Amino acid sequence: MPAIAEPPAAPSPSVNIPLPPPPPKPAAPSAPAPPAVPDSPKKQAFDAMQKFADKPETHRERPGKRLDVPEAPRKLGEEGGDKQITPPVADGDDKAVQIEPKKEGKVWKLLKEKEEAYAKLEKEHAEIKTRLVDPEKEKQYTEKLTAAEKRQQELLGELQFYNYEKYNEDFKSKYDDPYKAAWHNAVEEITQLPVTLEDGTTRAGTASDLSKLIDLPPVDRREMAERMFGKYADDVIREAKEARRLFDARNRHLDEARKTLGTKEKERIEQYQNQHKTMAAQADESWKEAETQAMSHEKYGKYFTPIEGDQEGNQRLAKGKALAQRAFSENPFDPRLTPSDRGTIVKRQNAVCNRAAAFGRLVSWNAKLEGEVAELKKQLAEYNGGEPGAGDGRASDTEPPMKASERSASDLQKLAR
């Protein structure tokens, strides 16, 4: 008797599997078992959800927190039960499967942390943007930019005095560019026309032919054009006359501009000279004032003022001033200097710099030495001004005091007696 296949673990949602038949009778053979039907994807998903729902959850008791573990999961609709989700019910099965809701996992936690970090960055960005827009700094930058633009315009204006043809936009647009365009058109046309030579041969016209025609008087221009270009002479003459007209207009305006610019340049030079004279007078006055203050200084004036009777010291003072004035008046960056002359000037300026730097130290040393000398003089005066003993060093009260050597000799003589 053939074996009977066991039914599946759970009914299929789409196939009705019959119950197993009763035990067969010996007399009648049983029918063969139906073939096993493979589970559908829907049935497989339902089985997986059912296993997850039936799996017991392990609860651990944490310190300070007690988890109330129910003895059995509550049914749907039961009082106090958690919210549950009912999955789709398979076809032919009216049994609803109850599963607990998904708790928040690591993915949701990371997403929440990312959202909080993004909000923090947005806030920091807004604060940084507010700090960057500083009205005071923006005002300073605007003032610097305005000053730079103004200086640029001044420099462009000065360049027009030296190269009017290159930097004056009005001259270029009204006179220079039209003349160049007319010349270009004339050359382009004349190079397409044949020129008849004296031996009867022909060649193409050139820019040199046009230049010769432009420089000729009207009558000579007509004769040369008819001889060279024949029936095309009128076209060549028209182009040459137009180029000549624009060239003359350009030159007339350039001459007038140079005269005007010459006058403006003269005014500018005079203005610069007057400003230089004013600044030189102010500098000279300030120099004299500083010189007077230095000589009358309570502490340092004696070093800068000539002293009567000190011929050597006065000569050294005059020589030092001459050296300083020469060093201040020389410019080592003059491009006309040779390397040797430039090096000499730099060394002279370095010497003046070192002398000025050593002045404070020398004054300090001199003050110390003056103090020591004054103390020695005081001690010497006290020694020389001491009263001698009775009869020591004097022949009588009317006689002058004796020297130390004379007193020593007198004392020896007394002892010898």
C-alpha cells in the first residue's frame, strides 16, 4: 500500500488541501496522494511573520528599572493592550495574526542624530553669516575701493599727457579708428585690381600703390591712377581721397590736442613746483624749530651746541652734522648711479644710523664718568682742605701752607734733632 504524504505545516492561502482520508479498507485500494504544491511568495511571507510573532521575547531587568512582562500577549481589542498591526490575511484563512509594533531601531536613532546635527549646523551658519557682515569693515572696504578707483582715474588722466593717441578714448573712437577702417577697406579693394606696368604686363595692386596715390596732389593722383589702373582709376581715386580726408582730420585733431595738452602739462608742472616749494618751506621751518629745541634741551643740549674754547670739539660737531646732512640728501635708488657710488651712499647712511643709535649709550657712559669724576674731586678737595697740626707745614701763621713733601722733610729734621 503506498505511503500517504503529510500535509503542510500551515494551510496555503490559495489551495484547499483536503483532510487525510480514513484508514483504507483491505478490500479497496486507496487513491494516490496529490502532489505537493509549492508555497506562493505570499504564503512564505505570512509564514515568516507568523514565526516572528510566535517567538518569545527575552526581557532583561536593568538596574533601577523594572520591566513588567505580561504572561501572554494581549489580544487585539483587549483593554490595556498595545497597539497592534494586523497583517494581510491569506485567502481562505479567517485567522488574524497579531504582532507587536516595531520598536525604534538604530537606523531611526542615527536619522534623528543627523537631523539634530543638521539643525545645529544651520544655526552656526546663520551666526557666522551675521558676523561676517560687519558694517564698519564694509564701510572701510568701500572707502578703500573708492579711493583706488579715484587714483586709477587720475593715473589714466596723467597718461594722456604722455601718450594721447593710445589712452584717449574719444580720439580713438572719432578719428583714429575711422581712418584705420578706411585704409583697410581701400587696401582690400586695390589689391583686387590689376595694375598695368610700362612694359605692358600686369600685377595686383598693393598697399604701397595706395600710399603713393594718397600723398600726391589731386592732378598728379589722377594721372597716376589712370596710368596704372585704367578704367578702375575712379574707384581707386575715391578710396584714396576718403582715406586722405580721414587722415588729415586725424592729424588736425591730434595737433590741437597736443597744443591743449601742452598748456595743461605746463599748468600741471607749475602747480607741482608751487606745491614742492610750499612743502620745502614747511620742512625747512620744521627743521629750524627742531634744531633750536635740540640745542636748548636741558639734558642733551650741551652735546649739540658749540662750546667756546673747545676748538677740537666744535670741529667734530660741525663735521658730524655735515655727514648727516649729506647722507639724508642722497638717494641710493637713483638709476643713474654706478654700483660703486650706490654702495658708498649706503655705507654713509649706515654710518649715520649707527652714530644715532649709539648716542643714548654714550650719554649714559658720560653721565656715569662725570659722576665718578665729581666724587673724586670732592674727596680731593676734602683732603687738601684739611687743617694741619701745630707748626706742621707752616713757618708762621702768615706763611702759606707747606706741601706734603716739605712737611715730611720738616718732620724728619725735627726727629733728627
